[in-house]
Amino acid sequence: MLCHSLTHQSKWFRVNSSLRVLTLRYFSQESPSLGFRSPSQRIPSTPAIQSELVRTPSEYVKGSRVLQVAILGIPNAGKSTLVNQLSGWQTCSVSRKVHTTKKMSKTVLIRDETQIVFLDTPGLVLPAEAKQFNLDKSFVIDPEVALSKANLLLVLHDISNKWTRGSLSSKILRLLHLYPDKESVLVLNKIDLLKEKRLLLDYTNKLTEGIVGGKSIASNTDQRKRSMSRQNSDMSTVNESNAELSEPTNSRSMSEKEVAKRIEGKMGWPNFSRVFMISAIDGDGVSDIVEHLYGAAKPGRWMYNSSVVTDQNPHEMAIAIIRGKLLDILDKELPYSINTSVRYWEEDLSGTLNIVMALDCQKKFTAKVVVGTGGRTVIQLAREAEQDLRNMFRQEVRLKIVVEPA
């Protein structure tokens, strides 16, 4: 973990009474030596270089294997946090509020001859919800696109949410029924927040209809409960028993009407090949998922060359980081009304990336809230975002934020 040592801060306010515009600029200078290593994979800080890197054909790797994994879940299930943990890179912005991820992104994990491509998608919403909350079309379209491309579906379920943990979302069940032939795994996230760990098996039974890997797990329920009480909370998988195979799902494509009828009243999916129990934010249990994914990879040419970490534009990644921080720092609906843009982006001769970001708050009141008393809120925003940008690009970054209404 990189240390954040703030050595100097300078800030100033400019109030233009004629235009009635409040502007706050904040610039923080950090210790220049952070000791970053230069791995073979990298995220270029220049959009043009990143674009060319993504377009560069993959190298020939003898015995190469590849796997595309779609990460699915309802809003705030922890999908982006999991992708960051799985890949070892901070490619996805995260926050405690919903709708942080706005469109699908790809993150690449490489080990030996195997390449795994994670497809991080926005939280699942219905078209009516997207219209109600003025969300981008990507919230509806991208999960569908990810499923069509993926070899494996990873369903992330928030086990800490007492209102939703007892059943899979109908949105998830719909997608699983549309692609019944694709391997799917269930990942129960946030088990660190579940006080009664003995309930994990009960929820697993509900979410899988008592079947994992084509075999029943109900026959050994009592034995598993006794075993679970002796285990630590970071147990990662539910072992498979030797009972009867489940009834196979019809492999032909079903219509939306057929799917709606099929999932009516259902709470779980009996075709998960594995179940994992993790805490994505702590990384507990994540390595077991990685091992399973490597084992599931199939022979094939890599999708990206060995230097690629993500397909995202660096500017968009920086904007997403700012947006995620705003969602965490500000209350209620305010962050959703703020537009973020890049004003300046240049790497100097010392290798330091200098960035100026603008926050268009639309209203003077919103701008004042973003600035905070004595500039404290925007200083916190700049400090945290600057550190995340360092971790992302693995180089020195100096960030300046301009806050002003339209």
C-alpha cells in the first residue's frame, strides 16, 4: 500500500461578482519519490498511447489459454471492487452509492500462458428504471453485451443486505435463463458484514435451489452446519456432495415471454458450478476464485497483448475516480448532478502527470457544498483522487480541481 505524505498544500478562492461564479482551485504537491515498479502490464497515462496499445495484436504464446468473465450483480453488490482485487489493478472506480460504474469496461489478468478478461458491467437495471433515474443506455445494454461475449458468468450477490440476500434478483435470473449453457458461478460477497455465519449455508441452499455443480448439497446440511461453526469467516467455497444430478435446463434459446414465465416465483439458480464466499473489500477468498478461473480457461489466442491492463481511456478513468469520490463524500443526490471533465493533462520532463479537472455543478449552491467550509471538502476530494490516480498509473501525479457552476 502506497503511503500518502502531503508535504504542501496551496488553495485559493476567486469570486467573480459580475458573473456570480464561485471558483475554487486546489493543488497539492506530493513527495516526488514513490518507488513504483514498472511491470510488463501497464496503464499508459496518455490516451493516444493507450489506444494504440489496445489495438496492438496479441503476441503468439505457446499453449495460450483465454477466458472472458462477465461480472453480474445488482447495483452496489461490489463488482468493481472485486475486479480490482482479482486483477491487482485499480481499473474500476468504487463508492458506497449505487450506479458508480456507468458502462462496461475490460480488465486483463495474465498468469503464465493464461489470459483472463473481466467484463465489469453497470449494476443491472430495467429500462423503466434507467428512464426514471435518467441513466445512460449503457446501464441496460452493457450487461447484455457482456453476457453474449463471456465464456463464464460470475454472479456477485451481496449477502449482507437483509432485504435482498435471500433470493437472486429477477434481473439476474432472467439473464441466467437466457444463457443456460454458459458456466456460471455464484459469489457471496460481504460475508465479513454477516454477523451470523451459520446462515451462510441456508442462504446458499436458497440461492442455488440446493444444487451446486449438478449435485445436491441438501443431504449433508446438518453436517455442513456443524463444520461451518468451526471454520473462520473467510471460508471460500461450498464443497460438493455425491447426491443425484439436477434436472438439466433446456439449452435452446428462450423468448423473453418464456423466461418471464420460468423465473416467476423463483429465488435461485440450480446450475451454478461453484459457490464462493468472500469479502471483496478485504480480499478474503478472492484467490480461490482466481484459481477456479484459471482452471476454466480454454485453449485460444489471447485477446490483448501482454502489456494491456484495461481497454479504458485514461481520461475516462480519471473522471470515474472523481465521480466515485464525489458519491462517497457528498450526501444524497448532489453527486449525480455534477459533470466532470478534463481541462489539462500533460506529463512533464520529470515524468510527473499534471492534471486539471473541472467540476460543473450547475448551481452555485452545489458548488459551495462541493467546496465545503474553508475548502475542506474539495481538499479531501483532491487528496483522495490524487492518490488513486497514482495507484492507477503507477507514477507521480499532481491533481488540480476547479469547482464552478455553469
